[in-house]
Amino acid sequence: MTIIAAVTQDREGRLALVEGLKEARQFGDALVAINLGITPVHLENFDTEGVQVTVVDHPARDKDTPSDVILDEIEKQQATRLIIGVKRRTPVGKALLGSFSQHLLLHAPIPVLAVKLPEDELPSSALDHIPPKLRSTQG
């Protein structure tokens, strides 16, 4: 059996990888981490003990959307579960999921585990609206 984790470059994507490792270890499954980002996924920083992990670098190209890439890999890997990281939403934003997450939740032919950061952690998008000058941590 195989679990797929959709790994994006943000903290939610890394959380999906961590949760994928936990699930794979718990059920004795292999984990396929689909790297949708530009930078490589380095497994040295993660506890992979007891889990067979394969990283597939597969950024969406041309007409493929990231969700199409994931859906293709589900079929190719004959996966049994998909893990994605989702961002916390404001009360108004709760009515809408991100298109990536929503598409996978609605169209994946297997169970989808959607994980999110703990409430006390800021989402990776928290700094999006802060001017670049104010983002600097150096004085």
C-alpha cells in the first residue's frame, strides 16, 4: 500500500510530509512525497525511520495543474490515501477552500487527509500583505 503526500514549498506542505510519514509508519505503508515546488525536498531533516520514502520531483508543467499532477500520481502509484496541507481561513474564507485543496478533496478517488498548522502558529501566507521592508528581521 502507498500513501501520497503533496509537498509544497510552504509550511503546510512540509506538515503534509510529516503527517504522511506518521501515517506510513503507523500502517506499514510506503510513502511517495510528490514535490510540487522548485526546490528539492531534503529528507535528512525528517524522521524517516521504518518508512520506505520515495520523492518524486514533479512540478506542474505547461497545462498540468498541481492537482492534476497529484491525481495522475495517485493512479500511477495505486495509492490508498492522500495527505495535503491546507491553510487556516478567516470566517469569510471558510466558505471557500483553495482551488488546489478543493479540487483534490472533490476529485481524488481515495481518502484525503487535510492537515493544518496548529492554531497558535501563523500560516505561511501570514506575511503576504506586509510590505517587504517590514518583513526583514535585521535592524
